[in-house]
Amino acid sequence: MSTRENPFGQVLVALVTPFTADGEVDWPGVEQHIDDCITAGADGIVVTGTTGETSTLTDPEKLRLVEVGKSVAAGRAKIITGGGSNETAHAIHLYKQSEKAGADGVMIVTPYYNKPTQAGVLTHFRMIADATDLPVILYDIPGRTGIPITYETIVRASHHPNILAVKDAKGDFAEVSRVLNNTDLMYFSGDDTNVLPHLSIGATGLIGVTANITSTPYRTIVDAVNRGDLATATAEHKRVEPLVRAIMTHVPGTVAAKYVLHGLGRIGSPRVRLPLVGPEDTEAYAIETSLEAVRDIPGADFSNFRPDRNAAAGGALPKVPGTTR
């Protein structure tokens, strides 16, 4: 495990962005949800990431999410800004503005759709890291971006003084071990099903979608691993598995998390922005069936769960397109 000081936290929530029924950001809902996550055990909040629907947020919305996060956290948790852009110039501009808005760190996703060579990927990372004094997490998620960050590129990027960590959603544990053996980088699990396996081989923490529902089990797992108590960590891992399955296997995690949070009365609307749409009946049924196996998870009381398929149906078109220039 890295001996570097960790500026990010260990239990990080990949925050959903609560919307109103017409698809506008529900700012009071954002404040309440961030506070709920921190109270439940999170020490880091990643705003404007994949789960936060970064692709359909405007830049002003992204920056305000950082500002609101900092205000609500009030020193209780770090606020990391995710998303970025597949245009290097735009990403640099956005992360500079995020630093001014108060972000504690930035998470840079591999450029998507363009499919650059690894030289292009490395240049993208280095130029962004050069442009800010904030600590950087590289986000390796080839299932969404179309390309991985190769081992060689990760090692070369690790020499930059601002690049401190990787969020791994690739699931190559042999590569994770190799990077941890040969660099000072920290690793964060970016796949909810793999949190404990990642931690068991030396990862620092997690950036989780299911943690929107409750951060408490992940706090338990991380704290247990920190003190070498694998039995407690494993027991909690098993207990949270049905909730992970409900959130992560039937529809995109953002969609399921909002559907469940709304059913719990924790956000005012389950609305997502197009092209995401709420779960269809068969998908909603699968989520609800998976939740029937959830038992005694702190912070996840489903005794009054009231899902609303009608409220979740379809998707919203916001007033201002997110990436119009």
C-alpha cells in the first residue's frame, strides 16, 4: 500500500445528482443527500462523476455542485470533482474552475469516444495535472471509455507529482498488484462488487455507487481492513451483496440508485436525464426482487420502501444542454 498521505478519504460516494421531476438540479435535495452520505460514514464525495450524470450536466452546474458540496461537508469529508471531458482543453478549463470553487481533488476519466493512443492518454493526464495544484485520481473504466489505461501508462503517469491515485473499474487484480508493487499510487475500487477484493490486496478505499443508499457498511469494511479484521470485513461484504446486486446489475447504477433513494423517501424525484431513462416494469421488478434479500444493513431500512415506477418512467430533457459550446 502507498506510504503517501491520502488526501481523498477512504469511503467515497460516487454521488447521484438529485433532479426535480422536470430534470433540473434539485439543490436542496443535493444538500440533504450529501449530508446523509457523510452522516452515514463517507469521508469523501465525488460529485459530477459518471453516477452524477456528468455527461448531461452543464459546466455551471458542475461548479455549483463543488461549491454546495464544500459548504455541506464543512470539513467532514473531501469533495472530489469527477467527469472532466474528452477534450483536453475543456477538461483543463473545467478543473481549473473546480479548484477555484473549492474542490479538494480531481478525478480524470480516460478520454472517451476519441480513442487516442496511450501517448495521447498520457498527454491528456499530464496536461490536466500540470494545470492544477489539486491531487489527481486517474479513472480507468474501459467499459465506458472504449480504451484502458495500460500498465505502462499508469507507471509513467505515476511520476507526475500531482497524480496520486487510480480508480479501478477494470477489474484486473494482477495489474493492480503490479502497480502497487512498482509505484506509490493509491488505488480506489470503482466496482461495488470488488470493494473487499481490492482492499484485500492493498487498495486504499472505494468510490461506490451503492454507498448512495448507505455508506455505513463500507465504513465498517474499510475500518475492519485497516485493523486487520478480515472476518468482520468479509461478513459485512456478504451482508451488503444483495444491495449491490440490486443497484448494479439490472439497469445503470445511477438509474437504480435514484429509483431506490426515491422509494426510501430520501430524494424528491427518481428522474434522470436523457438518454438515461427510468427502469421499465421488468427492470423495476428485478430491482425490487433483489431488495427482498437485503437484511439488517445499517442505514438501509426497507420496511417503508415505496417505489414509484410512474415517477421514474422515461427521462428528462433539461432546459440547457450540458455540452453546448
